[in-house]
Amino acid sequence: MLEHLKDHPADKILELMQLYREDPRAEKVDLGVGVYKDAEGRTPVMRAVKSAEKRLWEVQDTKSYVGLIGDPAFNSAMRGLILGAAGGSDRLASAATPGGTGAVRQAFELVRLANPSVRVFVSDPTWPNHLTILKYLGIETVPYRYFDAASRGVDFDGMMADLKAARPGDVVLLHGCCHNPTGANLSAGQWQDVADLLLETGALAMVDIAYQGFGDGLDADAYGVRLLADRLPEMLIAASCSKNFGVYRERTGILIGLSADAKAAKTTQGNLAFLNRQNYSFPPDHGARLVTMILEDPALRAEWEAELEDVRTGMLGLRQNLASELRKRTNSDRFDFVAAHRGMFSRLGASPEQVLAMRTSHGIYMVGDSRINIAGLNAKTVPILAEAMVAAGV
Ligand code: LMR
């Protein structure tokens, strides 16, 4: 029977990780997968996570099951982190998931349960895994314009024009902050316009927020998601702790549903528990427990927020350095968008041939659509990337 299985096309981001590993050049530069790296190229365990792990080792006396939606304390701490007071509390439902990808997957399954012919509007471009999961689940996708290739900013007029076609029963997938792969984000005023349009069309908003704290700060990055939660009758939020808590391999995420009223929220909650049971039963607990301990303990939380802020400002500094290196080398401001983008990624606008040329000549690994992970750079490699871009004619 297994001989009937077919090969699947490789995931472009994971394939790049492998290519980088196999490159013997010592000076190679990894700007591929979205994993934070410090100036020495390490992905450290965050200080607050380390302290929480130590404390957990001392106090944890069982590894028995927790519950289908995970620990209620994790759910409530994460709702607070993402939403603050937005959306109230009696209309919310949530469940812990294996990472942000788990939350995205459960969200797509949930909307398909609610409407088997659901269409999901996705930004063009979006995180490639959004598209492959949707395809795997047999859900129709409708791309909406998002990235303006000339300015490398948001094509907001195009986006709004395309989203007008959404109807009740459709889902509009939005990136909460730090758009992946472009780094181009909506302004506060644009979020307001998107909220108006969602109310007008009646489509369901789904926000994927995987980089809260990496853009303009923990609260500023949640501006859009909180605004929608305050203004819309219903929405879904898929959130990840992989990046902002650095707990990638622990698979820590959450799916939050906002329903029209408390009665509907109870049914949403039941569906989230049902989907967890069908797909993996109990969600992973270790990372979620660490996150809860950090968010609930003022000292650990302060330590985590301080380290996250260093990570964020470090990436902003790298953006500014890269923009100014490119200014110097090209005698123009056409790469200033790098400093205006936010989060871990920027799409440079290089062609696939130029991306390959930079890999061949300078050992620089970026995703084929010219997405770079800013955190993969350091003071030494910023000028190398700038030089490679100019040499490749970007
Ligand atoms: C990325 O976009 O590089 C990250 O979200 C990691 C992944 O799983 O693709």
C-alpha cells in the first residue's frame, strides 16, 4: 500500500536550511528560516525561560495529562498578552496548540467545520505554509494584493479592492504584525479601514500573530488584533510563542476564538477541545507552562520583556545599518524600506536569479522570493550582504 504514496515538493524554507548546512564555506551567512540569532549566530534560551525551567524542575511533581485545551492558566495568560482587555472575556474561547502552526491548522479545520465551502483570502505573498495547509485541507484560497513591488510597502488600495469581494462565510487571513515574508505592515489607520471593511462584508477575520514583540513592541504589535477584537462580532487568532519566548522546539501556541455572544463562545470552546482531541489529544505542556510562569510572575516577566526588547531593538539597529550601507553603496535611498519594515523579515525585491547569484558568490542564503531574516545578520555581515546585493544588481 505504501507504494502508492507520492513525494511532496520540499518546503522551500526547510530545504534552504538543509542547503545551508551542507555548504562547507566558513563565511556563509544564513538569512533563511525565521529563527532569532544573536550577534554570535546563537539562538539562546531566554534568561526568563531558563529560570522558569529551573523552578519548574523543582516544583513539578507529575507529568500526568493536563486537559484538552491545555492549562486554563496558560489560556488566560496568553489571552491577556495578546488581547489585553480587548474583546471582553465572556465571548472568548481558546485552546493551547502545538506551536503557531498547530493553531493555524486548527483554525482552518474549525472554519471548515463551520462552513465546508469556506474560502480563505490570503495576502499575496503570505507564509508558504498557510497555502500548503489550506491546499492539503481542500480549502479554496483567494489571494489579495498586499505587497507593492515598487515601494516594497503595502499596496493598500489593491488590498482593500480585493477584500471587497469577501462575503459572509469567507475568512480573511491577516498577519497581526511583522508580515511574513515581506516585513511591510499596516498602519494604525489602515487597520481601522480593514476593520470597517470586514464589518461591511461580514467575512470572518483570522489573525496570525507569530512575532508579537519583534516589531514595535508587545502592545504596539497587538494594535491590529486588539482593534479587530473590539470592533468585530467574531474573529480567530492563531498565536505562536516560538519566537517571542524562543521556545521553538517546545511547540507552544494558542488558538483563540471570539464569538458573537457567550452562548456561541461555549460552542466554539467545545469545538476547539473536540479538534484537539481528534488531531493530537492533549497539546504539549512544557513550553506552555514556562510561558505561564513567566507571564504570571512579575520578576520573570520583567526579565523576559527586557530581553525581548533587546532582541527587537537589535534587529532595528541591523535594519538601519543595512539601509545606510546600501545608501552609501548605491548613492540612493531606494533601499530605505529595509529600515521602515518591521519584524524579522524583509523582502528585498531581488529576482530568483539574483538570489542564487548572492548564494553562489557570497554564500548568502535567503529564501527564493528574496526574504531575508534580519536576525541572521551582524555588524560583520551587513556590509557583505550590501556588497552582494549591489554586485548582483538588485
Ligand atoms: C519561517 O517563516 O521561517 C518560520 O515561521 C519557520 C517556519 O516554520 O517556516
